[in-house]
Amino acid sequence: MSLVQRLPENALDIVGDIHGELTALLTLLVHLGYNAQGEHPDQRKLVFVGDLCDRGPDSYGVIQFVQHLVEQGNAHAILGNHEMNLLVDDIKDGSGWFFDERHERDQKNYAPFRRTPPEQRQALKKFLGGLPVALVRKDIRVVHAAWSNPAIEAVSSLPLGSVTEQFKIWDYLAQSTAQASGLYQRYLAEKQQWIKELEDEHSPPPFLHAIAEYEAAQQMVNPLKVLTSGVERMASSPFFAGNRWRFSDRVNWWDDYDELTPVVIGHYWRLFRSHQEENSPRYSQLFKSIPPAAWHGKHRNVFCVDFSVGARWRDRRANRSIDTSRFKLAALQWPENRLVFDSGEIVDTVKAD
């Protein structure tokens, strides 16, 4: 069994990035018609596109619940970039529910959040480390961030359970190249010099060329990063996203996707309402000219099902009602081609011009 797995032939409910929003997930599953065991009267199956964790109030509970559904045979799940970060101990914003090193710093934006008992951390890693990175069948492909045939070919021969080790191997090779050129040392020096400003939205650092060059290079030479984090390039100017200043930017790779098999992704912080609101997630700008329920890409056969529920912490911090949140959890029903939201709204998807 490889890191690319087959989907069952059942009708599917493909759930977007959850980011620890357990209540939103449980509410959505009720709207979709599932019971607590993940069973559906019409034999539908759940598919999770990754990014189960970070930023929300109960990442541990979400992963426990998804694990239960998967082990019952009622759901399938793939890895997103946030699970990969956890597996390789890449400690980032919003992961204080798992990593002690982030606990205090995450209080500002994300508290209160449930923490993972230390004695359960290895078991959680074992479950995540056994997940694939893509799910396929003739009529649909599911991957977290980007469909890349070279990257898919590179991981197709790798067995389930090898993802952490292989990720580190590819990262080490890329880092060794950067060390030989001196780029890695310049990258570390810039991070240390600007350590406070990098997470301060109101104190932007200058454009940090070594960080930009290193992160873009690391991204593109690791097939697992391409599949779970997407295609990136150096940004034209610094921007603040995910609570840190960034110097490499995500690319709408779907405009170059030239195959006919539809692809469903998460990762990109889409908004259900088409207008751009103040403090909307940066990456939702990739969809500013695309209707909120539209397929996109060269052949209009790529669909991002991440409707930014990972930003719902903003509502809690501002004392805004979750009931009216513009940040939603959604599932794409396949083959019906319609969206169901945790708010209960049902919307048909469209093929945009």
C-alpha cells in the first residue's frame, strides 16, 4: 500500500480543512446525514483533505474523531501541510495544542484550546504517519494542495508509514545543497536577526532575501511539500499571513493543470462570499476573480473546498457570532457537485467562464 491510495466507488462527501474546529465538523456531519460512527444511510463515505489541526480550539479532538471514523472504515483522510509540520517537528504558529514550545505564544490568538496529553502524542503521530498524501479513482483526485504528476510519481512507490522519514530525506538533501552554497547560513542569520518582527504584524521587516530564496527552493525540491503545501515562488514584497511575515507566495497552479480528471484540494483559504472583507485571509485573494462556488483552473475542473474555517478564531477574539461567521467548514458532495456548509446552507457548484 503506497502513499497514493484508491478511493472507494461510493458517493463521497469531501470535507475541507478543519483546523481544530470540532464543533463545526460535528455540525456539518449532521447536515450531511452521518451518525456518530460516520455511517450514512445511503452508504456515502467521508473524505478529509487534510489540515485537521492547528489554530482551532480542539485539534486533538478532531484528530481523535477522524481516526475513529477511519478505523471504522467509514472515512478516508490524507495529510495536509499542518500534519506534515507536526510529524517532522516543524513547530509553527497555532500548534501550541501539541508542542510545548508554542503554548505560551499561541495564547494571544487561539486560547482557549485543548492540549494533547503528553502520553498520547506518539499515538497521535503514529496515526497521522500512516495516512496517504493523495486519494484517486477514475473520476476524481483528492490532494491537499497541488496535483503534480512528477510529485505523485515520486511518492507512488513509497509505502504507507514512510512519509515522515522520506520527507526528512528530501528536506535534508535540499538543505545540504543550501548549506554548500551558503544560503542556509544566511537564512538562519536572517531568522535570528528578525525573530521578533517575523511574527509582529505591525512591525514589518525588510524583504529578507535569504528567507525568500531558501523557502521557495525548499518547497519545490521536496515532492511531499509540493503535494501538501503547493507550488510557491518568491514574493514581490513581504506579506503577513498565518501570523508571520512571508517572502514566498502561493501560486494558482490550477491554471496550468491540463488533464481532464477533476481534482479537489484544500489549503487555499477560500471565502464563500465573493467580496473581500477587511482582515480576510491573504490566500483567499487567489479566488478574488472566481465565484465562491465555482470550479477553477484551465479546464474548470479543480475545486478548493477550504472555506477558511481555520480563521474562525478571529470571530472569537472579536466577540463576533459564530452563527454569522464568514469563515465556514464545507463538504463537496461528489458526484452531485454541490456544497454543504456547517451553517446548513446547500449550494450547487458551477463551472465558471
